[in-house]
Amino acid sequence: MIDIDRRTATLFTILAPFAATSAVAQTDHPHKIPDFGHGTARDMSKVPWMGSEEIAMLVYPGMTVMDLIGPHCMFGSLMGVKIHIVAKSLDPVTSDAGLTIVPDATFETCPQDLTVLFAPGGTDGTIAASNDADTLAFVADRGARAKYVTSVCSGSLILGAAGLLKGYKATSHWSCREALAGFGAIPTDARVVRDRNRITGAGVTSGLDFGLSMIAELRDQIYAECSQLMSEYDPHPPFNAGSIHTAPDDVKQAMIELAADFTRKAGSLAAAYKG
């Protein structure tokens, strides 16, 4: 039986018995997923259930908490992972919607060498973080050595301001995606964008797609599919307004106007970049 740290997220706990059974199968006999019309049966004994990834997830005042929680839920299903919720201090951090997150590491205590560095987005809080010297120094330092440098939503502005997106394709929330060009990035309109070891997600809910993509990258597709099923991630939104390309014109115009101030601030941030 695999000794599993029960302090990790819910999906980790749900998947644990499955992984333990698979570990036994590796020493006894191969256990294959039945073929239900999706192609050749797959050998479960080869799934890398256990790992030892070190993931640092930045938090800061005014972030959008869904940008953090969606990826955290998916990262938390990685058995053996260690997730560090990192802030300038251990003081509670309040999101833009008033939800409070308690960090467990600071810029000083966060491990030096990370598997994944992750930055969530927001609006005014993100602009402030992107102008904060300590935050940028931390992101630049850990990002220089991390195996993967990642973000969701406007968190890519922080990566850009830290000098980590020069010459890389990247995405962000539609309201600030084009500002990435000011940091030397190549703005790319897609839900999840990978360019070498830079992996960025678009706005807010894309964090779930980003998270599943990261699970497949860190382990494999079968593991990611198991996490997807256990989280029952099978979206069927009641409206077709979730993209700037599909939203009705009146909705799109209203939201563009609402986001105009943030779009301007993001553009100013990029214009002031001296990297």
C-alpha cells in the first residue's frame, strides 16, 4: 500500500485507492482499461500515479480566487505533489471578491527549485502585483529555474512584468491579452497556450482546462482523464456567452466598456516595461 499524504486536496484522496490498486497491479499482473469504443485498451500499470512535484502558487491581495482554485483543484489530484501557497508574508490574503486565503510560504521560504511556478490574475490587484518590486523579484528568480512557468487569466501580466515572456506565445483574459506584446510576448488567442515551458491559460474558468493540461504534462493523459472524471468536469453552460467570439453583441459591448479601465491600465503597465 502506498503511503499517501492526506493533507492534500479532495481529488488526491479520491484517487488514492485507485492509485494504490494500480501499484499492486504493477507487481502482479497488468490491469487494462476495457475498450469501450475509444480505441486500443490502455495499460493502467504504466500510469505514473505517484510523483514528487513542487508547485508554487502565488497569491496577492485583489487576485481573482477562481484563477487560483481551479488550477489548485487539478494540481491537488497529483498524488505525491507538494503545493506551496506563496505570498509576501503569511498574513491572510483577500481576493477581489472578499474570499480570504491563508498562505503557507513566503517569498523567502518557498523552495528555490520548482516544478511549476504559477500566477493567478485579477484586475487592480494584478496591476499592483505587477508593479511590486518584491513580487517581481520572486517571480523572476523562481521562474528562471522552474521547469514550467505558468499563469491563468491576467496572471500572465505578472509573468510579463517579471521578464519571463519575452519571445514566448502567451494568452490572458481577453481584456488584456494584447498588452502582453508590450512585454515582448506574442499574444495568442486560445484557451490554453504552450510555448516551450511557458503554459498560460486565458480568463478565469480556463484554469480548469489549464489544470488538466498540466496534469497530462506532469503525469500522462490517463491520469488527467481520471482527474477529469473524478471532478466531473463536463461543462454544459446554460448560455453561449463565455467567449468574446460567441457572446451576443450587446453583452460583448457592455463588458468591453466595463473592462475598459483595466484594459487601459494593463496597456500602461506594458508600455512602462523597461525589460
